[in-house]
Amino acid sequence: MPKLTLERVAELAGVSRSTASRVINGQDGVRPEIRRRVLDVVELTGFVPHAAARSLAGQHSRILGLAIRQTTEQVFSDPYFAALVQGISGACNDHDQTLSLFLFQSAAEHEHLPARVLRTKLVDGLVVTATFSDDPLVWQLTESGIPFVIVGEVSNPHISSVDADNQNGAALVAEHLLSLGRTRIATVTGPMRSAAASTRRMAFERALAVAGQPMDPELVVEADFTEDGAYAATQQLLVRAPDAIFAFSDRMAVGVLRALQEAGRRIPEDVAVIGFDDLPPAADSRPPLTTVRQEVEQTGSVAVELLLERIRSPEIPARRIELPTRLVVRASSVASQQVGGQPS
């Protein structure tokens, strides 16, 4: 194979050497489709541009990376990621940044992310979606020196992150269910390796305990943030006769609703159901879903702001931003004729 040079990259992309150079150096004056074509060639070939001169000149590529720690199938089937990408891409456009996506066909491919990012030498920084508490990626990125921001929770105070106020959101759910007189309250959680799921569970159980109704461990089932996972978890709960179920995402709540309806349970008369996210499908479910609203698009745009802050001023302390959450009451927890009088 011919040596990978700038001329070879230009040839493979079907552009001139000067155009390829402008793309790799983050300069303006290149149509988006041409820029994307050159970047695709760089990614596919593993071409490493000579970054030293650009670094000495204090220049940046004006390219930000987004790595979503889910498989491609999950990304394109979950409305959460659609809203997040919309917020991130909008902020990139506002700041004249190009967005480069790092997606995966399987969980095993996650291990190659640091090498892929560092090999290209193109991105100025990286937004990474929520990681597990034992995820080695955070350490790898820290060691690499590349600026990055986590969307989600991270325990390291030296890492910038942005997320919803999970503690407040979960506490609001507990208060709402208790106000309805529910006593057999169950949860279908996300994986406990997930920092967000762990925080929601702890906050929810703490709110119940403070109110004098501690959580029954038999009414807690761990799932995987998917509709099918929540459906299977709810089937396990049915024999334990819950009168309320808190699902840790709207997508999971859809699986809960499906399992309850197939079992002949009336919602909310027999079982109240609450989710977390308040993405567009929540209002369209049957019945409409009571849920905790988090501002997913805003989370994405704030992540970009934080990342640009890290790139421009790496010496300033890391920051964690928590965006407010609120409960949106619909017919899955309160009879439809009563919803209008319920706080949200």
C-alpha cells in the first residue's frame, strides 16, 4: 500500500492536496460534504497528520468528538441520544465547530476508542456519554491529556461533567407515589454499574425511608435501560403485586406498561407507572406517562460549552453542572380526569 501522505489522503478523498490540508488543519472554506469525505478517509486509513507545527502555532482543528458509549443499534433506537446529539450539534454549529461522531457496532469496540481518537490527532476535545463506575476510559483519557467532558455522573472532581439532577428527580417520584397512597412501590432500575442508576436508586430509597416507608428489596429489579429488559423485569415483579413501578428511563417505562397491560393490570388504578426523561414519546404512550423531565438537549449544549472552556483554558478547575429536573404528571400515575389538578 502506498505510504500514507497528505497527497495520498487527498487522492483517496478525490480532492486537491490544498483542500485536504485545509480540512486537516481545521480551516474554513470547505463545503461540509467535502470536509466529511476527507475526515472519513483519515479515519479509515489511520492517517496521522503532522500536528507539531499546528500545536506550536497555537491553532486548533475546530473539530470536537462525541463518543456515545452504546452500540449503534441502541443509539438510533433511543430518543434520549437523538435529543442529546441535537443539543451537541446545535452548540457546535453556534461555535463554528465541526462534530465528529465515534460510534460502535458492539460493546467490545469501546476498548479501541482512546487509540482511535489519539491516532487521528484531529479532535480538539471529546464529549463522552455516561460511563460505568469502573470504566477504564476515564483513566485512559485523563492520561492522554486530551480535553474531555463527561455527560453523566463521575466521581472524580478533576473531571468536568454535566448531568440532570438525578437525586431531586428520584425524590420527586417517591413523594408523588407516597402522596397517592401507594404502599407496594417497586423499581425497575438501570444497571447498578451506571452512576446515574445508582444515584437514582439511592435517592429514591432514601426519600421513601425518610417518609417511614422503606424500600422492600424484593420489589427492586435491575434491568438495562432497554424496553425489552424492563418488560422482562416487570414480569418478575408481577408475582409480588406492586401498586406502583418507577422505571429509571422512559424507554424502560414503555416496557413496564406493555408487561402490565398484557397481564391485565389497569394503569393507574392497579399499578401507577413513572419514568424518567420526558422525551416526546412519553406524552404519546398509552396511557400518557408520568415522568421526570430532564433537559436533554440543554445537557448536550452545556457539555459543548464546558468542553470549549477546557480547551481554551485548561488551567482552570474542572466543573460539574447539574441541570434541574421536575415531575410531569400524566395519566399513568393519576386518573386522567385528575391530572389537571396535580402539581408538576
